[in-house]
Amino acid sequence: MNLRSTIRIAGVGGALALAITGGATTAYASDSGPERGADRPSAVTATQPSQPSQQGDVATRGAVGRYSKVIKKTATKNYTNTKNEIARCTAQSAGMTCTINKTASATRTIDAGFGLSRGAVAGSLNISSSKTQSVSVTCSAPVKKGKSLVAYPIGTRYKYKIEKHITTPLDYVAGTSGWKYAFNPSAAKVSCKVK
């Protein structure tokens, strides 16, 4: 279109044609070209920085983390676990003395859940996660006929709660369990009772 306009004007006068042609060329470069060129860079400039920001916002909103931890833990040492009988001797006749001399297996109990595994709770309490503990049992006592000498493990009893957290990325408490318990038997301590 610029070429045809220049040819028509050229019939009027070469100088005028050149001036208009020059003006048209200048007008094309200054009016049409820069406007379009200015639109394109401004659009790219507006888009490129906004994309990482938008992606970052989405990543932040989607980054929901969860974790749980043991809180309010207390320990009671030299606790006799009467729920875990590990050895027994029963008198079959009057005036009998019961003697227990053996290696028994005591149960290590750990209440888990609420987002924590048995191993995670054991690690927080700094005890083994193994379910049993070998215990050396040595005790002796006179026992009436029909009665028994019973051995129980002695160890440390833990009382604690488990707190569940959610991060988004702000950290807040999502819930707290009720009281939970763990028992860590000693390898060399037992309690023997006649019953």
C-alpha cells in the first residue's frame, strides 16, 4: 500500500513524492512499527515475570505438609508391669518352695498411631522398638499348696500424647491424642509375688 501511494503522488512531483515517500516511510517506522513493537515487548515483559510468580503461588498453596510429634512425656522408673507375667511356679504340695531361674521374654509395649509409627514413638522415647526383651529371672519363695510364685518384669513406664501438625506453610496444630503409654522392660529386674 505504501508503494502504490508513492507512485500516485510521484505523478505530481518528484520532490513532493520523495517528501511524502520519506514521510510515509518515517510514519511507518514511527507510527505503525514502534506501536506494534512496543506492544509485543510490553506483553512479554508482563508475562514472563508473572509466570514464575503465579507458579510460585500455586506451589506455595499446594505445599501442605503433615507431621506428628510426642509431647508431654513423663517417665516412671522401677515400674512393675503386672499385666505381663513372664514366669510362674505353682506349688503342687504343702510346704513346697518355688524357685524360678530362667531367661524369660518380657513384652515391650508402645502405643503408636495419630500419625506416628511404633518406631517413631520409640525413637522419641529413646528406647528400642523391638517387641520383646530377654529378662533374667531368679527368685525363690515358700508357697502354699495351690498357690503360685509369679514373676513380672520391671522397667520404665512412659506416659505421653501425640500432637498432629499441618503446615501450609504456616505450622498449626491439627489435633492432639489422648494419653498413651509405653513400657520398656529392664533386662535384669523382675518382681516375684506369691498369689
